[in-house]
Amino acid sequence: MSRAYRVFLVVFSMTAFFIGMQQVSLDTPSSSSHAGGATGSPRREGSAPNTSRGNRSDTKLPPPATTEQEGQVRSRNGADLPLRVGIFMTTHWSKEQQMYLPCWEHAMKLPILKNADLILYTPANLSREELARLHFRRITLKQFPNRGYQASAIQAVSDAFGNLGRREKWFEGYDWVIRLNLDVLIMHDGWLQQVMNNMSVDGIFHNCDKRRGVRFLHTDFFAVRPQAVNATAVESCNQSNAEEHFSCSVRSIILSKRFQWVEDAEDSNHTCRIRGVKSPVVHSHQLWRYCPDYFAAPAGIKRFRWKNYTLHDARSPKPIAPDASRSCSFASP
């Protein structure tokens, strides 16, 4: 055996010995960590955790189960705080509009309504039993004298968003206010909630007549952040048409471009009835026929047709003729 070969064997043996010792020293802490401190030297309080690759994967804990209480705390203190929504509903409580009351039991299945409060603006003197048919958890009743077709619709906006509403704090604490009529129904709320959670949006509107610019905004449905509406500006608007008056009242939102048009709503052609097969909101005077489950109404009911525009009595297929003694104060022209 040559000397060079003997030297090679000695070097190889020593190298193998040191590699084996290093492997043992690396494996020992991992063994004690798997035992959870039951064997080997326990980790002292305040000592640094083992950060070897194997130990990170072995000790990784699954995310804790979220309890209802924990969710409530996170909602109150974190970014998931739910929006507080007020529904501003105006109605003269006619027999025709009361035909929509059975629909509201199903409407309250929508999260956007289920967790909302109702501010009801009406000339009617309603009992607790009548108010209960709307199924809201909390109702504030605002009574007013019936001023007629256009004037009452204008007064609703002036009272709610002008100096009176600001002084009496009608919408204090609400992130959003959604304006509805008794016969204006939300079909689905996913898109509405998505937009309302967008901090760059202050209003959701529908244009009654695109041919005339942004001058005729729908008044039977809209949604605004109440703090974005200037009460002084509302008081200064003196238009005699309800849609023009409302467009003036939210002029600051329009000019800021911090608003969105209602998705999938069809053109109104100046009839001011919000509708559309996929529209999240529908104002159809035939939708009551499908109460209580109005969600299942056929597509044709959600489109604009003259028979959907004209209100029919449940007892007769003939249109109800308007008269001087029974004016629909909040119906759009």
C-alpha cells in the first residue's frame, strides 16, 4: 500500500467522522421540539425559538376557529365593520301601495335590508300593527302633510337632507341612506353592497333622461352617504320638478364624480321607472302580483312596458284612474 493511498484513507475517515458529528448536532434540537419539551432540554422562557426549516413546518398551527364572539370583536374594532344603513321610505300608504306589503317579508331576507333601520316618511297615522308588516327591526316614523304630486316628493328630500333633517339628526350615524318607495323593490344586493363599501363613491343614482344630461335623477330610488349631501345646498334648490330638485340637491356629488349609475338598469326615457331584467332595483306596478316571493317574477315584469307602468287594482284588470282625492304623492311622473 503506497503512502499516498494511506494518507487518502486517513483524510477520508476523519472527514466522514466530522460530518457524522455535525449531523447529530443538527438533528438533536429537532427531536426535542417534536416531543414538545417532554424529552431533552426544555426551552427556557424567553429563549429564542428554533428557526430550522424542519421546525417551522412541524410547529405551524392551523388558523384558529372563528367564534361568533371573536367575529363581533373583529367587526367592531377592525376593517370588517359592517355598514350601518338607513332606509328612507316615503309612502302615502294608499291601498294600491299596500298591495306590496307581502313582498317586504321576502325583501328582508336581503342582508342590506335585514340589518337596516327604517325612517318612514308618510302622511298616514299608522298603528304598530301596520308598521310591523314592513318587518324592519327599528322604525322611526316621520309624518308630514300631503302636499300633492310633485310637492310632496320635493318636500321629502328637503326635510330629510336639508336643515330640518340635519338639525333633528335624521341620519346621524348612518354610513348610507337608501331611498325607496313601498313599491320599489331591491331584487339583489350584491352589487349595491360592493359599491357602498367603496370609499371613493358617495352616491348611487339612476338617470331618468340621459338626453338632457344629469338633470333628471330618479327620486324613487337613490343611495347616498348622508354626510356628502350639503344641507345648505339642498335648501337653496327651488325647482318645481322633483327629479330636477333632487339633481340640484346632490350637485356636489355629481360634480365630484364620486357616484355610480345603477348597474344594468334600462333607460327610463323620461318615465322615471327604474327597471331592467338584471337591475338590482325594480319599480314595476305589476310586481305586487308575485308577492311574497317577488324574486321569482318573470323577466318581462322587470322590463318597461306600459302595463308595468300603470298600476292595476288586485280586484280588476283595468288601470286605476287618478283622481283629485287620491294623489300618488311619491310616484314619479
